[in-house]
Amino acid sequence: MAGGGGGGGGGGGGGGGGGGAAPPPKQDELQPHPVKEQLPGVAYCITSPPPWPEAILLGFQHYLVMLGTTVLIPTSLVPQMGGGNEEKAKMIQTLLFVAGVNTLLQTLFGTRLPAVIGGSYTYMPTTISIILAGRYTDIVNPQEKFEKIMRGIQGALIVASTLQIVLGFSGLWRNVASPLSAVPLVALSGFGLYEFGFPVLAKCIEIGLPEIILLLVFSQYIPHITRGERQVFDRFAVIFSVVIVWIYAHLLTVGGAYKNSGPKTQISCRTDRAGIIGASPW
């Protein structure tokens, strides 16, 4: 009987050894976030594009937005380069054409984001340093000075863009910075627009201030009042506000509101004193 009890104890020990060799529980594998065809609160996603008429209007509105920022760069740089309205018009035309080509290439081969690849303000300090270089101070002819400075700026931009192309295609940049870290950089670059935009607005406050007020009303307040299915006013707030303020400014010009004003006020407020359209080689 004693021997049988020992055998039972041995069997119990064997059972204990088998229980200790149980495999660890299998961890769940991480699954990627499921792709959504439509995001809540977003009208148009990648698989739900707007209809062609609305897409054309949205594209024209985006053009109006980037037109203002594009015009500010030549307006600030061309007078320092010795150029006039004709050179300013040529630079604006060149910037718009190159921005269109870059945008098409970006939508076909790049990140395919709904963004316009236009002129960047981050290059303006370097461009101004080239303009103020000592090798251009002895040039008396304004046209010759403008052309030589433009060649120097173009050469610097070609070298800078070559470095960006190498970093982009090599994939080195993605190891250093993520898309999320690029957001503060873009935001800080955009804040530089206030330095150029708001002083221009203050030169003609009776036109600039109504534009800001109308833009806020159309984009932030009218949609809460109408509450319709078709969001027209907030989606096309820039087009509505620009058309209304332009008609208002033209009426002030035709009505003679600036006849007795100074030359600077007339250049900033009148709709017929910009000189760019007249100087453009149509």
C-alpha cells in the first residue's frame, strides 16, 4: 500500500511538471488603421471629388488666394532690383506660370495634396542679401541692374532646388522629419505673410477692413444662419467677398473719392493706378 501511494505521488509530480511547460499566451499582432472612404465633417475626400463646375470654382478661388501672396513678392523685391511696372508684371506672370506647372507635377507625381506650389517667403531674406550685394551697386542703368540681379537670384535658386531634389529623392529627409514635424515649419513661414500683408491693408483701411469683415461673415456666420444642405457661402467666401469689395472700390474710384488724396493713397486705393495691367505685354 505504501508503494502504491508513492506511485501516485510520482504521477502527481509528473502532472505538475507538465503544467509548468505550458506555452505563453500569443500576443495580438498590430493591425494598420483601416482606410476610410469618407471622413466625418469633410465634404470631399480622395474617392469623393466635387463635380466639375464646383471644382472649377474652387480652383479659381484657390487661384485668387495665392494670387495675393504671389503679387506681394514682386511688389517687395522688384523696386529694390531697379525694375518698374513692366518688370513687376513679367515676374508675376512667371511666378504664376511656374506655380501652375509645379502644382500639376505635384498632383501627378508628388504628394497629391490639394495645395498650390507657389513662391515661398522663406527665400526672401537670402534674395534681399543678393540684391544688396556690392557687385551690383556700381551699375547705373536700371534695366541692366535688374537683369544681372535676376540672373544671380536664378542661379542661387537653381543650386538650392538641386539640393532639395537630392534630399527628396534620396529619402534622407523622411528619417529626420515627419509630416507632423513639418506643420510648425509651414505655420511659422506663413506667419511671415502678416509682416507684408497687414501694412498693405493699413494703406487703404476703407477697402481692406471691409474685405476682412465680409470674409469672416461669409465663412463663419452666414452658414449658421442659413443651415442649408448646400454650403455655398462658406465654401466660396473668398469669391463673394473679393467681388463685392472690388465693386465697392471701383465705385469709390469712379465717384471721385480720392481726387484730393495724396499719391500714395491713390496708388493703394484706386482701382486704376496699379500700373501692372497696363505695363503687361499682352
